Amino acid sequence: MKNKNQLRMTTETKDSQKNQNRISIHQPARRDSNRVWDFFCSVKLAVVIILLLVVACILGTVILQEKTMDEYTAKYGYALAAFFKITELNNVFYSYWFTFLLILLCANLICCTIKRWKNTFMQTGFILTHLSLILILIGGVVKFQFGVKGGVNVYEGKSVNYFLTQMINRQGKLDYVKKDLPFSIALDDFILEKNEPKFQLVSYIKSRNRQKNLEVKVGKRQRIPGSNYTVTIKDYIPDAELHQEPINTSDSADNPAIFVKLFGPDKVIAEGWLLAHDRNFYEDKKQNLRVEYIWVSSQEELEKAINSIETAHPKISVLISEQGLSQDYPMELNKTFKLEGTNYSLRMLQYVLNYGDRRPLEEQLTDNPAVQVEINGPEGSETRWVFEKFPDWDKMHPSKYKNLKLTCDGIASGHMAKNIVRLFQSSEGKQVMVSIKNNHITSTIPWELEKKYTIADSNHQIVVSKYFPSFNFRKEVIKKSDTVGVPAIFVEAEGPSGKVDDWLFSNNQYATWYTDNNLALVYESMGESIKHFTSRLRIIENGQTVAEKTIRVNDPLTYKGYVIYQSSYDPEAGNFSGLQIVKDPGISIVYSGFGSLCFGVIFIFYIKPFLRKKQK
């Protein structure tokens, strides 16, 4: 008996030791799992995540979003721009770390809900409200990571099966990505509904910087407050048109002009007036031909102009007023030129033949030649545009190095057409036609009115049919119809310089100034003339029309998760419709979250108190 008790005690001791060993083995694992669980159930974690999300939202509001690297560099500097790109602060709400914060907050909510959940019916409201927040967060993550938004223009009678989305590429440049659609969108009809047009007469006093709307009433004399000007509308035409007839006003050479005809093999291909002091050239890019009219003051100036044709080369000139230094440099791009005897250097970055024209260089007319120059000096670098026809441009615009005067010359002549016909005329009556090919003179002959001359090395002929020493226009305003089209008013303005009258057209984008340049008048349309713009769309899938709808702003077409909005239209011809295409796979999850929130709130504030009252 004693031996049996001893054996039992020994066995129990061994079992207890095994259990203790087993507990000691699993305790650290349980403690680690408890720590992870407690971390995700922590209210402090939720507070920290929410604070981080608030800071992220503030940064996403303050910092410009989804801009190019150049725009960030111009606004914030290169260092901050690079930091924004690395940390994705340039696209906060679609960044991976913002999505991670949302997922972490969602996990925290799930763990907190499970930990505090007591399996009773009375906690239904608690579960629904927490579930709603979780669903909204999940929907937001799905939208940010898997949603797409873009646009496409569809022409009337055409269809598209793609749309374009904007993105910033790795180089920090704005780029467009083509996204294919699982169906085609056809535009059957585009309809523009316009409001009844309304127009207003606006006066502006420059000395007082004061603007006032005047009453558009024929015969009423209106005094402009705070000034000694009066305005009277003498006549009104609902749909007016201006006819202009070229005339010669005197025999003195005040504004010389010639009428030129250009003949092809069998007909006139171009004709028009060339004005010595205004538009003095005609350029045909297809024929690689340019015709110029040059007026000179004397025989000496004429010979000088002809002799300089083959020696003229594009150049940029620099004048340092303080030191009296002046230097010329050839127009060579991306080559650094050192200004001798100074701490300055220049580099020509690019040139254009018509500043503001975004077309390729070979398609630009030589209307406004300019070169972009980078100046490096003691105070760093400065980039400046230098205009061939406006040498005093820098005086009107602030610059870092005001002591440097830059001018350019020869851009237009150095990059003109391959064949040039230059019609020279002097005040002494000398008339010379110079043919130029590849910057070399091929012929020099005198020209006369009404005589036909063959252009060298081409099948074209040229005739100067008219010459006006003092060119001007005789203007006549006529009535086109009785309906409102392009209305015009005949206005008389009276002020310090007497009475002045003129026609004001509603489609003129420039103001009409009184003779003292202090009073300006503008006759313009009021407000937006477009009332509605709608598109009749069809969805085509596998060659069959599966859906169709006439969409307008805030009334889209929805198909297979894609929502097609009316966003814009062609403002000129009105023959295409601008569509915005959005796909948000998280929207149904978000709506479910809001529905759960509504039911949860109703349960907490109405159903739960009612049940408790019944229980009592």
C-alpha cells in the first residue's frame, strides 16, 4: 500500500513537472500574441492614426496636388519639390502611406469592435455603427487604389472605346495614359441650348480706375459719374457687319502699301495688301515662298539694305551700361559665351519665330521672333526672353540684372522661306525686286506696276497691281438681318477733347478709347450664352446597342460600373462632346457603410430605448 502511494506521488510529480514545462514553453507565445492583440485594440492607436490622417489631410490641402515637377520647383524650390516627390506629398490621398493609415485604422476598429462586443441583441446599434465606419474606410481604400477617372472627346457621329487619365510620370512631367473600355461609346447627337443674348455698355475711367455699366438706350445722354465725360447712343443695329474698302488718303508717303498678286501655273493663288509699316510680308509654307515689301527713305538706304542680305546672320547683342561694354554673339543654342572683362556669361536656350505659337518651328510665321537667354552672374542665374521687334521689352518687365541690355537681330531673316522675293521701294521713286534663295541673291531687277515677273527657280509669277502712298480704309457698317446676331451701337462720347463718335461691335474683344486715352468704352455680351449642352449617347458591346441615354450635367449614364458624365463641349464649332468617365469600385461599399450607420443610429436612439422600456 505504501509502495503504491509512493508510486502515485512520483507519477503526479512528473506530470506536474511536465505541465509546468508545457506552460513555460507556451507562455511567451501567448504573451506575444496578447501584446499584438492589445496593440490593435488600443484606443491610443486609434487617436494617433486619426491625428496622422488629420495632418495628412491638411498637407494635402495646403500643398498643391498632382502638379508637374517644374510647377513644384517654381513654387517651392527644387529641394522641397524633390522631397514632395519622394514622400508622395504631391499626391497625398492616393499615396501608399495614406492607404496604409486607412487600413491600419480599419484593423483597429475591427479589433476594438470584437473586444468590446457582448453577444446580446442590445448591442446591435454598437455593431452597426462600428461596421459602418469599417465599410466606409474599406470603400475609400478600394477607391484610391482601384478607382479610375479620366476624360475623352467624342465627335458627333463617331464612337470611342477608350479614355485618357492624367498622371505625373517618373520625370515629374504631366502625361496621359490611355485606358481601354470594355465597350464603345457612340455620340449620335450633341445639342447646345443658348440663352437669349443680352448686351451691356461698360465705361472705364483710367485716371480714377473706375468702371460703370451704362444704359443701352438710343438717344439718352448719360453722364459718367466723377468725370466730365458724357456718352450718347445714336444708333443700334441688331445684326451688324463692318465693310472696309482700301483707299488712298493723300499723295505723300505717310503709309505706303502695295497690292500684290501671286500667280500659279494657271490662276491667282494669293493676293492682298502689303503695308510698309505694318503687315509687310506674305508667307506660303507649302510653297516655301515669302514675299516682302520694304520701304526705305533714300537711295543710299536701299543699296545698304540690298548689300546686307547675304551678310546678315542671327546674333544677340549685350550692352553693359555701367562699364560701356558692348559685345555681339552668334545665335548658337546651348553654347556658353563669356562676357570678356566681366563676371557674366550667356547661354541661348531656344528661339521661336512667333512667341506664344505652340506649333513646331517650321510651321510658325515670323511675326514675333524671340530668343530665350540664360544669364549667369554674381547673383546667380536669370532667364530672360529677348524680342527682335521689341528691343525695349526688358524696360517694362523686372529683371535681376538690370544693367545688362540684351537685343537680338536676324532671327526672322535667318529662318525664313527657302525662296524670298523682296520688293524694295524708296521715297525717291526707286523700285527694285530682289530674288533670294538660301540666303543668296539670285536676281536684282527694277519693278513696275501691272507688270508680271517670273520668280526665279519656280513656276510662280508676281504682279504689283496697285500702290497707295497713304493707305487707309473707308469703313461702312451695314445691317445683315433683323434678328439679334452681332449687335452694334453708334456711340458719341463728349469730353475735354470735344465730340468723338464710332461704332462699337459686341464681338470686338478690345476697348474703344476716347482721344485722350482716359475714357474707354466696351460693348459686350452679358453672362454665359450657353444654357444647356446635352449628348445623346449609345453603349455598343459586341456590335449591339446595350444602353442609350441623353446625358447632361449632373445626369450621367451608368453602365458596368462606369459612370459617364457630360463635362464640356467644343466652344468653337460645337461638334464634339467632352465626357468624364469615372469608375469607383468602392462606392457600393461606402453606400453600404452609410446605410449601416443610419440603421445603427436608429437602433441606438429609438429601438434600444423602446426595448428597455418594455423590459422594465
